[in-house]
Amino acid sequence: MRSRYAAYALNKSDYLLETWDAPTRPKTEKIDFSKEKLEWQRLEIVDTKKGGQSDSKGIVEFKAFYLENGEPHMLHEVSRFVKTNGRWLYVDGVVKKVGKIIQQSNQGKNAPCTCGSGKKFKRCCGLD
């Protein structure tokens, strides 16, 4: 998961396609990053299920924070992975939330996050 995040941050299309499970991989030869002007900031792993050394499947829930046109945004996704020939491959993901991060001016960063995670805003959707 972390290596795929780094590949997105570095626009490494070849690596992303190599680490994508063949049945769900896009039929394209390259992922086009020219339309997106994103500056990836950090990755937060929220939860994992299975995905250990003896497992053949795994699930990773994560939040990826990025700037788009200088504005903070977040992608919150639950991704499925499968291990094939000893290598973890991305299968697919369900996006739980994506969009611009809105600062909570009236309650501050110590208030509960508006996304409903139960965490403080500064530890969830707020930028540190």
C-alpha cells in the first residue's frame, strides 16, 4: 500500500500497473497524470484486515492527503489486495470520502472531526 502511494506521488505509472491484479487492471499502457496537478502530502493507514505473511488476501483502509491548486484535500478509501506468486497486488477499492478539507473555524482543531471518525479534527481530516 505504501509503495503504491509513493508511486502515485512520484507519477510512476509503470509500477502502479505492475502492482495491479490483472483481472481488474486498466487496459491502458500508462496512467495519465497530466490532467491532475496534485501534490501528495501524507498517507495514514486507518485499519488493516488480514494481509499478513501467511494470508493470500488483505484489506487496507487509508486516508491520503494532498494539495490540489494549493487547497488541502483528502481521499479516504478501503482497498482490497491479493497475494499472487508472493507479491501483493491491488484488486480494487471503495472510496468512502474524497474532497476538500474544510477547516473548523468555530470549534478549532481539538473538536471532533466532522467526518464522523471519532478522532479529533487535527488527528483526522485537519492538516498538522
